[in-house]
Amino acid sequence: MRWLELSVEVDSECVDAVAEVFHRFGHGGVAIQEAFSPGPEEGYQLELKGQATVTCYLPMDEGLRERKAQILVGLKLLSMIKPMGHLREKEVEEEEWEQAWKEHFHVHRIGERFVVKPSWREHTPREGDVVIELDPGMAFGTGLHPTTRMCLLAMERYLKPGMVALDLGTGSGILAIGAAKLGASRIMALDKDPVAVRVAESNVKANGVGKLVSVKKATLSGETGIPFLKADMTFDIVVANLTASLIEELARHMALSLGCGGVLITSGILLEGLDGVIARLKAAGLDTRDVLSEGDWRTVIACRAEAV
């Protein structure tokens, strides 16, 4: 597989917006160069200063022209608000992508307990650490993106040992693995992308949680050609790191997948899409209990009746 690397240099305040465009229309990870500084102890913290380079990758297949055109439109609209550098293009092999990605992926802490550790880096855990060893491959979900971090933070608060969990749009499998290591008794991890399914399965196995996490190419809705879960399957907690439009589209399906007292953690929501998501979740019978914020991103925690 050959990939088209697209990168652009932007001011730090534009990183989230550009990363969203790349993530929405690209395939796989969004890399942010020169975005990390050493933390007070072991691990790295996100600290954007001045300029940063945002990079994404597109598979060079029949969908390349359309995906690239969508990215160009998104960047042009953003450049009308804030000037940015020229979009740079480079053709790379998959192996080149993997090596480039590794240079910008460090051990880092999230919340009180989570530590995300690349499989190629060393880390000595402290007592109580919940370590997720990750090799993201070509799947998005390293823990670096605000939406992923907020999902992990919400899971620390709302996921109780013994819960049955659903990770919708699992990507690299990071959230499903985190749920297993927090004590969930069973986790279903779904993704429509066969590359993500393969990468998630590998990461689940590497973390020793294969008996708890079942990774499937599937969705909650009856999308043509993609298997979907049976309507009578319910979960204590559902984590869905998607986009605002997709969350609205799947709101009823996610609500039906929650058991009585169930908790929904849903992310990938930019500020302008927050009200629409909350309204759609309410129409589906879910009450919003909390909203987490990081930059322009929002994570909504919603519950069915009798949730704690």
C-alpha cells in the first residue's frame, strides 16, 4: 500500500481545527510535530507553542481524489479565518509512515491512572498505573487527541468493575483496552474499517485482554454491507469517539444499546456541534449529566434513568 502524506504548518491555535479536517477525511492517524515537551516526571505532556506541523495520510486508491478535494476545501475555509502554510504532498510506503509516526509518539499520562505507552518505548509503572501498550498502526486513537484523552478521563470516573462495555468506532482499540484494565467484565469493540479491526485485535492481544475484548467489523445501525449488533444486546456503558454528525445519526441506536442506568460517553464533538448533539440525545431518551472540555472539543456524558 502506498500513501499520500499531506502536511501543513499552522499556528498552535489552529491545530485542533486542522487536525479535525485531516481526521475526518484522511485515513488513520493525525500526527502533530513539535507538540510535546517533557513532563514533570516520566512521560510527556501536550504543549503547543508557536508553530506546529499537522500531518495526515491518504491511501492511494480510487477514493484519493475525492478525499484530497475535501481536505483542500476544509483548509481553504480555515485559511480565510487564519493564514496557514502551503499544503505539502509526499508519496510514502506504509513502512515509512510507521517510522515517521513513531518519532512523535511518547509515553504520556492521562488522568490519575492511565499511562499510554508505545510498544517500542520503555516505561517503569508506578503503583496504581493502568498501562495501555499501543501500536497504532494505521488506526487513529493514540491517546494524543483531546477527544481520546477526554474519553479516558470520563471512563476513570464512570466505568465500574464488572460493567459490560461497548466501544463504538474502536480505532486502535485504546478505549476498549482501557475499559478492560479498569475492570469491565466484557467489552465489545466495533469498527467499520477493516484496518482498524486488525490493529485493534493486535493491540488487544498485546495487552493481554483478549479474553475480555471482542473486536468486530460491525456497527450499531443497519448500514448496507456491514454487520450490526442485535437490537436485544445491551451494555452498562457505551463509549463512542466519533463526530458530532455521526453521534446525532446514531443517537437512537446508542440509547437502545444501553441498559437501565446505563452511561454513554461520546466524544469527537466540536463546540459548534454541542447543542445539536445534546438535543438529539435528549430526543433519544438520554439525559446529559456532564460535559468535558478541552480547547474547541467537547465530550458529553449522558445517562438513562436511574444512572448514578
